[in-house]
Amino acid sequence: MKVKYSIRTSEILFERAQESIPGGVNSPVRAFKSVGGTPVFFERAEGAYLYDVDGNRYIDLIASWGPMILGHSHPTVVEAVARQVSVATSFGAPTRLEIEMAELMKEMVPGLEMVRMVNSGTEACMSALRLARGYTGKNKFIKFNGCYHGHADSFLVKAGSGVATFDIQNVPGVTGGTAQDTLTAPYNDIEAVKRLIDQNPGDIAAIIVEPVAGNMGCVPPQNDFLKKLRTLCDLYGIILIFDEVMTGFRLAPGGAQQRLGIQADLVTFGKVIGGGLPVGAFGGKRDIMKAIAPLGNVYQAGTLSGNPLAMTAGYATLSILNQHSEIYSELDHKTELLEKKLSEALSANGWTFVANRLGSMLSFHFDVDQVTNFEQASKANLNTFKKFFHHMLSRGVYLPPSAFESYFLSNALSNADIEYIADMAYEFKNIG
């Protein structure tokens, strides 16, 4: 049964926002450009639910794009942040919290020997790449088509996610000089990586990769892809960077490295480590990290890095995950169940699609047989996705408003929520 509610207040707010904010939003995918319609403006959230400015409730399947793995407004996290707010919100100076956070991350993540806190995933990836270049004395790096590592210039060459959503192939403002140092290959294509290494002997500082791609939908690695990258990096003296902004502390206590059994040289983090507050971090092997100022000459700084509010929220979140590892098996089960139920509903109504899943990340791609790279993801039927998105939104289910984004589940999601989502998907009819 279709939920009958109005989003008139969101429409008014969106009109107002466009007068002061470019496109009315502070991050492009929020504008609903790829799905059409008016973006929903939210007012509060609790557990697995979002509540908009008109009081309508939605089951949330993006979890603030990943960080709310425990659910919104988790009482332990909220209480910890409230205590810290009463003491101080910022120092711009060292705190005990930063040490405790770094120690906890090192305890949980394999091979993480030193950590530098920053303020976003973009900043973490940008800094890790600079460090790899400074440490090796080389300039070029390899990234993969459709992998998004933030909006730093070097990473916007053949990026996925928001860039793909807006079909921006060549981003104005990114210079040719910057672009020529960015080498790209199809995700899951190890032979293409070998060719790039052969064509640029001794020039490649790093390979950066999402160990599980989350910016072309959810695309897991295939055919020992990551293991083979590790071997190539060892052979040619290349720094292997895992972008775990999405997967870090989401797929396992130690992230994708632990789950997939592959260790990188440098790892970037974001999302979950802030418990919903803005934060990022990068870290890895001690000898590489010692090249960062003030120990070394590779400069990186940030006035609000290690902000006490972010450290507090992140520490509370990671502590729960560290002490209750059963959360990961619970999340895996819920995501597997959601995939099964949604697949049954869509198949029953004659839709052709492929579902990709790893851990609590999930995506559906219409009218394709498989999605193992960005080229295949780009061939999916975006018009069908648009219709599906609005069908589910009108029934109180909030999906990612882009076909190139992964679902992220929170452990607050209940089996009853999953049954409701499936029931609503059964109403999405393929009428030819």
C-alpha cells in the first residue's frame, strides 16, 4: 500500500536552499539529479529510521553513506559526545583522546603501526598519496575506473560515484599536468595493471584501490585481484594503498584487510571511525609513516585534525564494534536476507537484474548480467533504477539516490523492516 504523505516542506526548503547554496546542496548526489524530484530534507534520526521535516518516517538503507553502522543516535555514542561537549569542542592542540583512538585502531586493524588523524576521507586519500610519492620519490600512480577516492584533483580522473552520477567525464579545474600522472585501469583487471607498470617503468609510486568498490554500486574483487596487486607492488617497489573509507570497520573489525586476508602498505579511513561526525585518518607501516611531518619532510596538517568530538564519537563506536564482534555476523545475515527478499520480489515481477553483496554492502543493477567493473555498471538501466528509487521512497524506504552508490545497512535494521522493504518491492511491477 502506497504511503500517502506530503513533502511540501522539503520542496519549500529546496527552493530556498538554491538561493544560497550551489544546487541547493552541500554534496552533489544529494540533489537527486540522477533520479529526479525534490531531495528530502531530514530533521532527526533514530535507529534504522530517518524522519523528514514533515514528520514522515523512512527505513534508512544508506546509514549516512556508511558511518551509522550501529544505527542513528546510538545511546552510548550520544552520551559520550554529550559529555565531551560539556568539557570542550576543540583545542587545536594534543589530547589524550587522539592517543586512545590511534591505539584502538592499531589494536583492531592488521599491520596498522602508525596513524594520522584528518578531517575527511578525501583528505585521508590525498595525504596518503602525497606520502607515497614523497616516500618513493616517484610521481605517477594507478587508480581504477569507477573508484572514487574523494574530490582531490588527482582522483577525479575516471572516478565513480558522484562524478558518474552527473556523467562528468572531464572535470573542469583538473589540469592536464595533474591528469597525466594519474594512470587508470579497469577494476578487477590485473593484466591492465601489468601493462601500465610495463609502460611506466620505475615511475609508479602507488596503486590506490577500494578493496571492495562502493562507488559503482558494490563490486567485490574477483579472481584474487587484490592478492595479485600485492604481489605486483612487492615486485616493483610500489606502495599499495587501500581506500577503506567505506569498508574500514564495516566489513570486519579490521576492515577489508582482515576480511579478505590482504595487507596494504597504507590504509585510509573515514565514515565509521567518526561515529557520524566528520573525520578521516590514514596510516600503515611505521617506516612509511615516519616520512610525514614533523618526523619527515612530507607535509600534512589540519587545524581540526583529531577534533575531540569526532574522536569521542569514533572511539565509542569502535569500542562497541571491538567488544561485540558478533555485530558483523548479524549484519552479514541481515544483508544476505535483504538481498534474498529483494531479489525474490524483483524476480517475481519480471525484472532483470544482478545483485552484488559483500558483508553489509549491497547493490542492485538492472538489465545487466554481471557487474565486476565500472564499464559493466555503466550499462545498467538507470531509468529503471530511477523508477525503483521513487517507488520505494514513496513507501518510506530511503535508498541511495544514485545507481552508482552502495547500500549500507545498520545493525539497527530489524527483520520486520526487511520484510516491509520486500513487501514494498513486490509492488514494483514490470508492465513492459
